[in-house]
Amino acid sequence: MAIYVMLTNLTAEGRKTLKQTPNRIKEVNKEIEAMGVKLLCQYALLGPYDFVNVIEAPDQKTIAKVATELGSRGTLKTMTMAALPVESL
């Protein structure tokens, strides 16, 4: 399985949703895991991005599906990058 780093920014609608339903983060995590990926770790950030997620996915098609699904909701924007272990370089 490949590792991906997903940086996310909440939209105004996403911030509103999170304020009204703080548990929404955990619900979304379950939804993305149902799409065939494993969330390895997740952090809230201070700076230009709101969250960073380290995700294990079987292939690029699967992680693209996750990013597309999340982005289509209008509550966040993502930037997803493949992560390679330093040992493999």
C-alpha cells in the first residue's frame, strides 16, 4: 500500500459545519476508511493549512476518489501528495 499526505483547508461552510458538529471529523474519517483507505494519523495545524492527514491507500485511483469525494462536498479543499520512505530513495 502507498502512503499519501493530504493537506486540507476548510471552506467557510466547512468551518461552520465543524463548529456546529465537532464530531464531524470522526464521521468523515469513517467515511473515507469505507472508501478503502486507512487513516494513519491526523493533525490540526496552525498556519496555511487546517489539517494534515497521513493516509495509506492501495493505489492512486483510490486516493483520487477520496480527494474528489471530499472536495465535491464544498466544505474543504485538499492537496494530496504521494509520500516515499527516505529509505527507498
